[in-house]
Amino acid sequence: MIELNFSNMMDEIIGRSGLSESTIKDFNKTAENAHAKIKKRLRPELAFLDLLYQDTPEIKNIAKYIRENTENFLLLGIGGSALGPRAILEAISPFHNLQRKPRVFIYDNVDPRTLKNILSFADLKTTSVNVISKSGSTAETAASFMILWDEMKKVLGGEAFRRFIITTDPEKGNLRRIVNEHCLMSLSIPPGVVGRYSVLSPVGLLLAEVIGTDSNELLKGARDMHEKCTEPDLLKNPAYLFGTLLYLMDKEKKRNIDVLVPYADSLKPLSEWFCQIWAESLGKEDKGLTPYPSLGTTDQHSQLQLWMEGPEDKVLIFIRVRDYGSDIKIPGVFKEVEGLSYLSGHTLSELIMAEEEATELALAKAKRPNMTIIVPEINAYHLGQLFHFFELSTAFTGFLYEINPFNQPGVEEGKSLTYGMMGKKGYEEKRKEVEAQRAKRDRWVI
């Protein structure tokens, strides 16, 4: 089970920059109100909690078909439809394409150069395409789907439909219509589950199964984490405590930047996934916390100076791995060089763990708050725990801020302006608005 060590958030350790235990205990009443909203399911989007108990035979059957008939697996999605699957891929099967098949390509943008390169690597005759969009109208995903559909038809003709798996709403939307009209394989994202909370739905579980990971292990980890987080008492609930600490750091200490620093290369995409769920869920109504992803030890040599002596607006969140699953011993060479010989006989895991602990301590000595999530090892079970820990923390923290942690109204205007520029029916006024703005913007170009 993952653990949360928050010692370096407390005033007994870091002085006035920290929080007192009494402050946390006094916050329990507020926490109970937020807990009640979750327990009573006051928002339909809390349906992500039901994913923990889903049946997976359909996902497993489609994944088996893909593994047996596919050399390349191409996932088309953006935001939560790609960040979650990528976090699973990199955590469970790093360097996957160099050692296993089907090879996996995740196309999560509309950069034409990227798609051109993917298509040059992947023979479409042996490629399966997973198109993921809950609404079915995501412009980026729709565009790449249209391109792949056309290319597949050229290569496979009437058999092209066998190469597509659509993950979307069970009843409505453009993609569901296409599924029905062309008899495509499909998986459903439950109606109440929004994209950034969907990693433990078929959005992430299909890819997990395709790369040979038992999706039930991800779900078991998430269920066990949920079981640990049923108590409203903050000192018994790590997910609630995590959100509370960061909320109080914002409100009482003006620290509103949260830096997630996993000490494992394969967890860097997890930190990017966290940034979406934390930013898009909490950043509204002039409230919120700003996340950014980092990586230890790499960013000790690029960002630590800022964390140590820069503006006092950050909280550092480390992910420490107890067992990396493999290790390499540092050989006894260059013994005559005093500045290197001390490393001989140690291992790389000893070094990276020492670096992580030293960074925690250095920040605490500098009175900079930080906390550590401790992961026993990187596998599907503990990854499921991490996903649910962050999802539950995010929903809870949104309720602390008294905002809806499931909508994203600030994103919609950009979508509408894009629709106008691309000529979508009903968005003509948005196109005019863009053209008027362009005329003003062009005045200040040098």
C-alpha cells in the first residue's frame, strides 16, 4: 500500500512555513462536509468511483483480438484520453516498442509531422486503431480518425472496419453513430465519467490489456486505496489529507504551485497526467492550484535552485520508490580518483534513493514545505492506487474550494473559436470574432 509522509509540511519540522497539527485537526469539520458530498454522490460525475467495481471480460476479449491480429496499436485521443494510457504504458512497460508487440503509438495532438512519422513506421495492414473521445466531437481526435479511416480504406477496402475500436459514450455522439453505421468494435465510457477521471475505464484498461497487463490488478489497487480512504478523519485518510494540506498551504501560506516529482523515469507521464486532473478540475472561479511536472534526479540539476531559494509559492510532492525491481552495482573503477571512488560498491537504486531523501532534507532545512508519497514498487496494483489516490484527492479538494471539480468552462471558448475558424455550422459569429481580433493583433508585429 502506498503511504503519505507529510512530516516536512509541519511547523515542528519547518517552522512558520509549516502547518500545525491543531490546524489540521480543526479542519476536520470542513473535511467532513466535503466527504459528505462524495459519500452522498451529490454530483453525477462521481461515477468514476463505480469504475473500481466494473467487469472487464469485454475489454479483455477485444485486447486479445488486438494482440493476436496486430503488429501496431495506434491510440488516437487527447487530454485524459491519452495522458492516462501513456502513464500506464510508460510505468508498466518502459521502452515497450523496442522489446514487445504490438508496438504502441499514442497520437495526442494534431501535429502533422508526428502523424506522418507514425504512418511511416506502422504498416496499416497490421495496425489496429483505438479512437477515444467521450463526446465524439473532439476536433483533434476527429480529424486524426478521419485521416486514418481514409488511409485504412485505401489499404484494406471493405475490411478496414475490423481495424478500429471506438471508445466513447454508450448511446450518443458522432462516434457512437459511426460505430452503429459501420459495425465497428466499441467500448463504452460510462455517462457520468468525465475524461480526466477516465483512466480506470476502458480508456486506460484496454491499452493495459494490449500490452499484457491484467487490468484487474489496476482496479484491485484502486479498490484497496478507496477502502483506505473511506474515513472522513483527515489523519486516517491519505487522499483527503493530501488535498487538505495543499488547500491550507494555499489559503494560509500563499503557496499555490504544486510540483510533483517522481524519482522514477517511468512515472514522469504520471506526473503529466496529474497536472491535467489537478489544473482542469481546480482552476476556475479565480481559484485553484497550479501543478507542474518534474522528475528526480534530473530536475535537481535544473529546478532545485528555484525550489530552494526562489519565491515561496511552491509545495514539493515527491514520489519515492522503495523497490525498482532491478539494480546495477557501481563497479570499483577509478579508485585513484577520490572524487569518484566513494561511489564504488554502491548501486544505482541506493544513489537515487539517497538523492531523493537528501532533496527532502535540504528543502526542509531551507523551510520549504514538501511531502512524500512512498510507493513499494512500480506495478499495475500500485499504479491503480496512485490513480485513485489522485482522483479522489482532486474531487475532494474541489469541494473544499466550493467549485465543481468536473467541468471545464474555460476550455469551451477556445473550442468554439476553433469551430468557427474551421467552418463548423452554427459557429459563424465566432469566425467573425476571430477575423476581427486578427486585424487588431496584426498591428503589433515586428
